[in-house]
Amino acid sequence: MKHDIMTAEIAPGVQSCYIRSNRFKTSRISVCAYLPLESESVSKYSMLTLLMSSGCAEYPTPRELNSRLDTLYGASVDFDCTKTADTLMIVASTVFVDDKFLPEPVFADCADMLFKLMFAPAIDSEGFLDANFEREKRIQLEYIENEI
């Protein structure tokens, strides 16, 4: 079983990792950002991951984003915010069918999509798009209410 592991620091405290294995039919690209754990910023970062996963400047709505992911043979993106000891870890990842199983490669397009979601968000002059922010806020509040 052969594994190719590529890592790179793309910004201070931000690591990217790509592991290629002939054991699976899918590939994953992950980017991790490590931040100090501060009680006043945890909910903001949690909301940030939700907003980043809902669209980018090129695909500002979830519908447009999902349509684009469908053209990449059903690729998916996931953003998560977790606590590890005294560190807050934000993980952005994309999972997609490995290029060797496709008639055309999608690795570069999936990596590009992930970086667009992270670094070219769906914003206007006021910040994140109101529609996306209100939708994600409503979903979070419903999730919290269901947990109580």
C-alpha cells in the first residue's frame, strides 16, 4: 500500500495536507488553521466556518456552489471548528473522486474551489452576504434549540 503525503504551510499557522493512497477511490485535501482558544472568539469562528461552506464570490449561494461541486463528479467540501487542548482548529477539506477513476482530472479544480471558499468569500461592502449570514444564523439557532 503506497501513500503519498504532501504538506505545505500556506500562511503562518495554516497547514495544507494532501494524502494520496491507492487504497481508496477518493482523495482529500485538508487545510488546518490553528488559533489560540479564546472564549470570546469561539462562536465567531464557528459561524465563520458555516459561512465559508455556504459559498464564495464566484458561487455566492449554496445552490450555485452545489451545482459546481456536482460538475466535479459530486465533490464535497466541509468546514469544521474544533477545540484541541488550548487551541482552536479550523479545518477546511474537500473530498473528490481520485483522478485515476475519471475521464478528466478534477484535483486542481477541487483545490481551487476549496481555496476560493477560504480566501474569496461571498461578501459585499458590508461583509458576508446578508442572506447567507441570516440563513446560517437561523440554522445554528435551530440546532441549539433542538439540543436543549
